[in-house]
Amino acid sequence: MKYILQIFTGGWNEPNYTAEKILERLKMLIPRMDVEKVILGWYPDESLYRPIGEYLRENGIDMVLWLPVFSELQDRVPMKAAVDIWGRALTKTVEQQGENFAFSCPTEPCNLQAAVDVYEMFFSRAGFSGVFLDRVRTQSFVGGVEGVLSCGCDSCRRAYLRHGVDLEKIARAYDLEGDRFFDADSESLQRFLNAKQQILTESVSEICRAFKARDLKVGLDVFAPLMSPFVGQSLSLLAEEADFIKPMLYRRTFAPAGIGYEYGLIKQCAPNAVGYPDIVTDTAFLKKELDALRSLPCAVYPGIEINRREDIAPTDPEYVRESLRTLFDSGIEGAVLSWDVMLAPDAHFPFSDRETDDVRAL
């Protein structure tokens, strides 16, 4: 299998690691694995990345910038915040270790330009060969019902109307039906989510093309198929503009993007909605999610959380091996070892003392 390594170098204000520490880890891993790319970001210091990029180029490996899009950028460039379909500000957010999950409007022109502007200001001379766009979505149930029922600004209202959906009618439907608006077979919900996916795809496509015009490859961080429609992500449509996508198949993450975590929030936020049976995120579930990723028009590198954090990602070596073995058996060409290999114990990495590249031998 081919691997992409992911490293969170820190938020905007403080680095998590020095270049020397990152190179130390990469020089341990790269000789023992088939590494195709390394995703790094988004601490804004080009001098941090230059020596790493030089080492990676010498080894024929792409250095890709991890760059958020519709959240995280608000403090760097002007952006218009998202509002719910009633026009109210979104107030429920989550912050963790230098990241925040406060979302901006996905249709406002200045917001579509923001990621490109940040790249030009802070990263364009660092030697990246591609960008990995994170937060290419709307808020999830992490932001409550109103997080999913967003954005409802004037720009987005016009966009929904172009796709045959009147947000005033959607708001009235929710006011009338309450939790039952979110029934899995609700026509109103499906019309809203379908339009949301079309709208987000149009915006993300514009951003992707702007980076490709700068001769950069583009990867996208996306939700698992089970949850992606709620945040406006049609994986089949987004894959048409990307060079690769990374579906976050996080079965041991109890934080945003964790599959069980996000699915459980549906029942917390809309407890009377029907059509959401309990799930068990075992290997059978993982295989089903992988089946939904077949035949996409770009490379697919599922993300498996390899880092261990006792509070939100209590992974262990067997979980990592089980996940990668399932990917291997499914015919997936590679995986992203997520979301920070600097925090992963050595025993979690998919190599053995025999240096085999067949993960089934582990």
C-alpha cells in the first residue's frame, strides 16, 4: 500500500514542532514505508517547511500544505460568518488544541478567495507541490440543528433558489415538524441536503481551480460517506475536481469528524427523528463505507487515525492494523495516516521488523 503521512504543525499562533523534530520522525518512517506524500500545516512559517520540503524532494515525495477553508481563516483574512436559515448567528462551536470549528458562509465571494489569499501570504514560497483543503463543508450537528440548517445569508438564499429550494419554506417545515424534519426519509430534508451539496460543490470547485491554476495538486478532506451529506459534501461531485480525497474513516475518534461521534449527535440534536438505527463501527461497517467510495473519479486515500490521544482518539496497534488490513483487502490503493503522525506510538505504524510492505503480514 501507498501511504500519505499527515502532520499538524500547529495553529496560527504557535508551532507544535520544530523542523528538526519533524525530520527526525520522517527519516525514521520513510525508509520503511512506501510514502507518496506528506501533508503539513498550517502553522504559518515558511522557514519551518523549507528544510522538510528539501528532504522530501530528494526522496521523490510530495510536500502538501494542509489548509483549512471555511473555518480557521477568519482571524487571518476578512470572512463573512455563516448564519442559520433563520438568519441567526451560529453560536455553538468547538475548540481543541489550536483548532476551532466556527464556520464561514460557503458562497460569499470573499470567503472563496480567502484560502488562496492565505496561501499567497504565508505559504507560496515554502516549496509545496500541492494543497490539502480541510473544512470544505458546512457545520455539522456539532453546531446543533442550526449548524446543519445553515448557511441562510442572502447569498446562500439566492444559491438555494437557483437549485429549486426556498429556505423560508425549509425553515417553516422545520418549525412545523420539529425533529421529524430530520427523518431519514423526509423529502424536505433530502431536497435541502441535495441543494446544499450542489452549492458547496460549486464553491469548492472554484477554489480547487484557483489552486490548480497555480500548478498545485489538490486534495480534499471529507467526511465519511455516512455523514457527508449533512455537511454539504457529495463525494462523487467533489472528486471530479480533486486529485485525491481523504474520507475520514475515523472509528476511534470522539471529536468532530469521528463517525460514531457525528452520528450520535443526530440523536442528541433531533432525538425524535426516525430512520437512524444504532451503528457499530466494526470492520463490517468499515467495509460498507469503503464500498461507497468505489468508482470515484479521483484517487481515494481513506484517513485512518494513527495518532493516540487518550481523551479523543484512544487508538491502539491492533485497531490500526485491523483498519489498514481492511483497506488492503478491499483493494484501496493507499491510506492517509492521520491526523498527526508525530503523536503516534511507533507500534502503530504499518511496518514490521521484516520490513514487509504487505500489511496482512503484520
